[in-house]
Amino acid sequence: MPPPQPHPYVISAKFTGGKLELGVLVDDFKSGGYVEVSGQATQTNGAFANFYNIEEVPDKPNVPADPSIPDDPDHYCVYVSATPLPPTKFSKDLDVAAVFRVARLWLTVLGEHGEVLGDQPPPQEAGDGTMWDIVKAVSAVGDDGW
């Protein structure tokens, strides 16, 4: 039996169409919401692939429970892919090590420094020193709430 793992974690790595595709469990995130997935996959020979995607968490579990683990539920997984960087290629006889970060995605709208909320000045070109630091709105992307 595998040791207990924190969520999320990488459950698979597969070559498809010259790209390395990794499956990342996202059980701790809400269905229909969006997550930012970034990380790297490497091998001891120097093979390397860098990942960055924004993915929607599936509406329904898409990975079946592990029958060898009692009370293991079905799981939610997103898949990300990247083209491995040259010159070293991934080798099928070496393990793949993956380091990933998965974060909930949200949107913030910023207004220009000194602007009063609710004012709508005419559009002006942004020049040196223009700063946006007035938070106008914050929202989870594609999510009903936290």
C-alpha cells in the first residue's frame, strides 16, 4: 500500500504527441472552479519539463478510487502538459520527479492610484509612474465562493 499523500499530488506522467502530460489530483478544490498549476518534472539524467496551466476542476470525479485503500473515494484530477526542454531527453528507464504548486485562481481589479471609487475618468495613456493600487473588486474565477 502506498504511503498517505497530501493533496494535491501528481498521479501520472505519460508521453503523448511529444509532450509530457502529468495528472495532478485536485480533490481539495471546488468542482467547476479554476486552479493554477505550475511546476517541473525532471530525471536524474538532466531531462526537464516546465509546466504552467490554468485548468477547470472537473464537475465530477474522473479518477476511480484505489481498491487497495479502504474508504478511498473517487478523485478529481486535472491534466497539464509541456514539451521537454533540450538537450536531454526523458528516459523510460528512469523515475520522473515532479514538483508542483496548485492554487485557487481569483481575479482582482485595480484602479489608478489616487482614484476615488466610483469615478470614471476618460481613458488616458499610462505613462511612467502610473500606479494601480486601489482594489475595486475581488472574485474567485468560476467559483461560487470560497
